Amino acid sequence: MARGSNHLDPDRPGAVRLAVAEARALGEAALTRIGYGDDDARIVVDQLIDNSLCGYRFAGLPRILAIAREARTQNDRVPVAIVRETPTTALVDGGNNVGYVAVYRGAEIAIRKAKESGVAAVGVYNSYFSGRNAYYLERIVEAGFVGLHTASGAPHIVPPGATRPALGTNPIAFGFPSADGPVIFDIGTASLMWGGPARRRDRRGIARRGRGRRRRQPDTRRQGGGERRCLGLWRP
């Protein structure tokens, strides 16, 4: 993908350059083919393109490969819904929707409640693959609020002295408005973002064998429960 004359990826043989409009059309068409409606496909692709333009190559359109091969994508989905709420809080069932959609809806709910009450806390569960915290915080801050976004996940990190993964990457992010636009602090607690190895796995996931037959390599991911996200907002 290219924006102006600045390429986000190095030139190499076989590289394909896409304008934003071309990337959007490609991504939405791919998601539609694996069962996503037009509105959800638009929400997901908008985030993936934003990730690419921010320099996160692993979190761009290649994520559609991870979504497509994820077992939960094949399961039934239901609309994102509030299961419990107060004037300032809500617990949201993601409905087994990909997190790009579920957390997006959760952020909408949090912004609405914060506009009404000045503060809000929203938790989202039963979803997966929700991308960068910063994407949601930018929208929260643009609505005029200070935001805090936390996430849980399956264990990938081996603690010092241990022999097996016991910790998640547990990303956390803060955002607040400024005269120059949203200021976002978004970090993970591991030295390596999980999306990088996942992207390389997806690129190598299908190998040639024999007379052109295709063999799927073993999936080395640790399976676990879905993500849990929490969005906290308050008026500065």
C-alpha cells in the first residue's frame, strides 16, 4: 500500500502497490466472501487500512487471512448486545463477532454513555482479534473524552525461569485530547507483538506437497478463550 510517494513496505520482486481505495475494495470483497455483511466488512477494513497507514504492516490487510482461518469465524454470530448496564456502565456480549466489530460497537456505547453522564466504563467479551487499542481511543478522544483501554488474552509469554507460557501480552492504552489532536499512549507488555509471528505463520500456512496437492501446516497458536476488553471514559 502506498500513500503519496512514501511506501510503507520495501520494494521487492512481486510487490503490489495499492491505493487506499483499492485496498478498501479488496479487503471488503474478501471479508464478504467469508460471510461478513457490508457494514461489518467496512468497519473491519477501515481499521486494517488505518493500521497499515500507521506503519503496522502485520496488522493491515494480511489480518484477513488470520480471520478467515480462525475456527471461531466459522461459528454462528449474533449482533453485539448489551447484557447488563447502568447509566454509566455496560457489559457487552460480542456475539462471537470479530473484535474489530465488537469493540467498535463497545466504543460507540461508551461514548454515548459518557456524553450522557460524563463518565463511562464498558466491558466487551465473546470476541477475538480486535486490533490496536489506539484506533478506538482516537475516536473516543475525538468525541471529547479521556480514555483508558485494557485487554486480556490467552497466555503467550513465558515468565523468567518458567518452561511454558503463563502470561498474556495484556496491552493497555491511554488517550487524551490536546490542541494538536488526540495524544495516545498504546503499549503491550511483551517485547514482541503477537501479530508479527501470526502474520508470518499465515504466509507459510499452506505448503506444496507431491503433485501440486496442498497441505496445511500445523497451527502452533495456543488456543484460549476470547479476548476481554474494557473501555473507560471520562470528561476532561
